[in-house]
Amino acid sequence: MIFFRRWIPAALLLVSLSVGVSAQHGGWRQASESELASLLPARATVEKEHIETEMRTATGIVDSHGRFIAGVVLLTAGYSAEGKYSHYLVVQAPIKIGGVTLKPGEYAFGWTRDDSGEALSVHFHVAETGVLVGTAEAKHMTGTQAVESLHIWPPSEHSIIQIGRFAVPYEIQGQ
């Protein structure tokens, strides 16, 4: 009986700490393939084009309120957007990506490599108009992460958006 009296307060403390961590990150988790398929378009509207997306590259996170931050690679060969955009991003919660604040909406982004090869300059544009919102720096990742064309990590794991071997940090705004 004494064991249980000591164990119950410790268990309650652990539960309250885990709830605090979950609340801190807003309950964000990796989105499933079916969730991404229902959210992301097969053809994304970018400026005046309807560009096919590569759904096998779809990635995203979703919070406990059903808000997504998700992206997919654009198949830009033959389109006027080629070179300017490489990815499509749906934002349903305000987010700050490497210093660039994005309101809920749809964005297209592309990147250029810096002279050293150690960073990418990532350019975010409003998808519908092509208006530049801002530029963030993605730095070369160290460690043994798998190389992925695009991966949006949940904030409880990394709080980064991975583009190939590069990563740009993000933070969800207004939780």
C-alpha cells in the first residue's frame, strides 16, 4: 500500500509533464498519406499555370484542430515557373520559416544554392500571384538524416523543413 501512495504522485507528475509538452507543441503530428492526398492538389495553381504535383513526395503536419502545414514537389518541366518554383506549400496556421512569416494560404517556393554550397536561399511566393513574400536560409544538415526531396518535421521532433540535405527552422505562430 505504501508503494502505491508513493507511485501515484509520481505518475500524476509524469502525466502532467507530458500534457505540458504536448500543449507546448500544439499537438502537431505527422500527417498521414490519406490526409495529405485529401488536402494537396494533383495540379497546383501557381500564377497562371496548373502544375502537376508529385504526390509520393507529399509531407506535412497536422494539429489537434485539423490545421495542416503541408507541401509537395511540383513537376515544373515545360512550365514558365520552372527554375522559380520547385515546391508547393499549404499553410493553415501562421508559421515563421527561417524569419519569413507566412499567413494561412497557398505558397510556391524554390531555392538557389549559395556560393559555398553549404546553404540554400529559399524564396517563398504567394502561389496565385507569384508575389515574393520573403527569403529564408536553409543550412546543410549534419548527421545521418535520410535525404528527402521535402520533409516537414513535427515540432516535437525537429521543427525543421528539410529540402534534400538542407534544413530551414520553423516555428508555429499564435498557438
